[in-house]
Amino acid sequence: MPVDLSKPLSWKNATGDADTMLQNLQANILKGHVREHLHILLVQFGEGSAGAAEARAFLAGLVPLMKSAKEHLEEVEGFKRNGSSGVSNTPYVGVGLTKAGYDRLGLADRAPSDAAFERGMRDDGTRSMLKDPDIAQWEAGYREEIHAVVLVGDAEPRPAGARLKKVEELLTGSLRVLGKEVGRGMRNANGDGIEHFGYVDGRSQPLFLTEDLEDERRGTDGVSVWDPGEALARILVADPAAPDPATDFGSYFVLRKLEQNVRAFRKAEEELADALKLDNDDRERAGAMLVGRFKDGTPLTLQATPGAHSPVMNDFTYASDGAADKCPFQAHIRKTNPRGSGGFEPPEAERLHLMARRGQTYGKRTDGPGDELPEDGVGLLFMAFNSDLVDQFEFTQRNWANSGGFPDSGSEPAPGLDPVIGQGSRPPATWPRVWGQEEGQEVPAPAQTVTMKGGEYFFMPSLAFLRSL
């Protein structure tokens, strides 16, 4: 029976083509793999037939270091049953190719056909559409033509480092490492993953496995209001270069290095609190208005103060906040996941633009009490899986985050850009002075505090394709 892409998958009950798909799919796609310690290599292949042969040997040589989606899920299940006792959790290795990478391999006619993938992120049209900086302003490793990305991650530094060394030993001949990134997980006192501005990150993910949906139903505040379940079609793409596209799948992968100016963001929080004359504990709401959640993850649309420490609340929509007098239209999480409140599409169409995010923070923080907050050198390695780059990542960045008119507020002024990741000119926006009341105040938009430093589009091919090389 063909793999049913129209709904989530039960991996424990998968048989036939669905089971083969799991055995040939890379880990970290259907379900995030732990990557507290992450290394990313940007690789360029050599030219000509010799360069192609070396690149093929490198990619095939990675396979013994990798695990399938099924192996990853079995490891996770074993850990749930037995803890660390008797469970062999292995590091994650993932690999993706650019369109130029397929060309260097001599596989131009068998490369995936997504329009954004074919253009690439360095393309003038792509950068103009996303309002990204000129390539001259990107970090050096991203300015050149990238052919492959290799990710190596683990919960602990030593296994990740040891696996990275094995990967690097395969980089011989004309293979060239253009750049390296190192990601390190950050957590708050409650153990939740956070980003450098201090807010819980990685919540509200689409879930593609029925087992994960059941965990969400039982282990959090539920899924009765907002169902995170998504069809496999939102993330999987038949691998056109694999031996059997009926069972061999991959996914489009977005990588963007986003530098965070923590000092400027903190200033933006304080200035918004001052402009709205927020006092005492209510000043914390200014930051929550920018993000849409308090630092502990409590959604602003649900309550005016933090307090949902564990589990982080996520079973909500904006149905009771149509006028945005609780959570502003322009808040980051409302811009990038409007939950049916965007006003331009029906809720089921909005869901089609969501991605599976797998980001990780980078940069070491040295600030402590009395020290200056960092202005550069720290940020987020944004990573996301898509089945359609144009309709998922690019749509979200262009039509939601970068659009001053989204969501459709039905009044003036328009909401303005996403205050966290929006790129472009920033008009003033209206913010609720008192939570839950119609009174609002127009305030100049905060300065841009996140800067894109480079990135690229990749396709994470099937293990069957890599073995065939």
C-alpha cells in the first residue's frame, strides 16, 4: 500500500511501504532529534568528474554514521521505557544538498524541482523578496556557492565531537569546508528551551506522528482547541533521485543564521513599557507583546501575567481576541502562526504554511549581573523542514512576518512588521495599554534586533539515495 501522505503516521504500526519509508528517511525530519550540542559544516564539492566522484564517495561514506527515522524513533521509545539503562542513543548526522550540489554530482536532471530550491537563497530575486541583506553583508562561509550541509548533534559534547571527527575524516581531495557553525542549547530554570532574548522557544510545532499527538494530548494542556496534527504531505517529498520514489522520501531544509542584538531588544522592551506607562509587574507585558508569549511560554492571549511554567500552554486560538486587545496582531507568534486569525485565508489554508522548526541557539554568553548584554555574536541557527519552500518558509517570511498589513486588522494603522524577525521598513503600530480592554496606543516600531547573516536552501535526501552513490 502506498505511503498515505494525507494524514499523520503511526510509526509503531507502520508496515509495507510506510515502514520502508521510515527505514530510508533521515532522522530529525518527522520528529526533532536532540541537538543540545550541534555542529554544522557548509561543504563545497570540487569541479569536473573527479570532484563529482569525491563528492559521491563522501556522501556514501556518511551513511554508516547516520541513523534512519525508524532507528531514531526506536531509540526514543527505548529511552522512555528504560531511561538511560541499556539504551544505546547515538549521535545524529544529517546531510542536505543544494541545487548546485546536485549539479556538481552530475544529477541536475534528477534534482528536486521546488522553485525556491532551484533559485537558492543567494539569488537576487530571493533576497529581494525576503528583504535579506546584500550577500556582501553575509558571513564569509555563506557568500560562496554551497553544495552540501552536514549536521552533527547529540545531547552531550563528547559523542557529538567524536562523530564530527569521523565526518571530517571523510572530507578529502577537492572537498572544501566553507564554514562551520556550533550550536549550544539554552534552557531556563524550568528546563524549557529558550533563545537569547530569554523566551521559551520551539513550542507550537506541527506533529506528524500519531504517537506524538497522543503525548501532546496527555502530557500538556491538550489539543481540543488547537490541534497540532499535520499530514505527512506538509513535510515529506518523494526523492526523485532515489531508487524508488514510492518509498524513498526527503524534505526541503532551510538554514538561516540569525544574529540577535540582545541589548537592543531589552531596550525595545523597556521603551515600549515606558511609552505605554506600564508599571511594576505589568512592565513584563511589554516584552510579551513583542513576542506573543511571556518568557516562561505563557501565551499573552490567555492571561495578562506569566505563570504557565509546566507544561507550557499551547492549546489555544485567537478566537476570543479578535480585536487584539490582549495579544497584538503584530506579536511574533501571532504573525508566524495566526491560528485562523489572519483574515486573508480560511484556517485550514493558513495551516498549510506552517513548518517543522528545528532551530538551535549559537554563541557563548559571558554577561552576568552588572555586565553589558551582547549586541552581536549570539543568535539562532534557524532550521526548518518543508515540503514546499515557496508556500511554507517563503510565504511565512514574506506574506506574514515582513507584511505590515498582516493579519487583517480591519482598521488603521495596520499591524506592522513582526517585531522579532520582520525585515523592511517599520511603521508605527498600536499596542494595548490595558490587557483585555480596547484602549490602545500608537507607538513607534522597535528597531530591528535580528539580522540575517547568511543561509541556504537544501534538500535532505533519502538514505536510499545516499547508499546508491
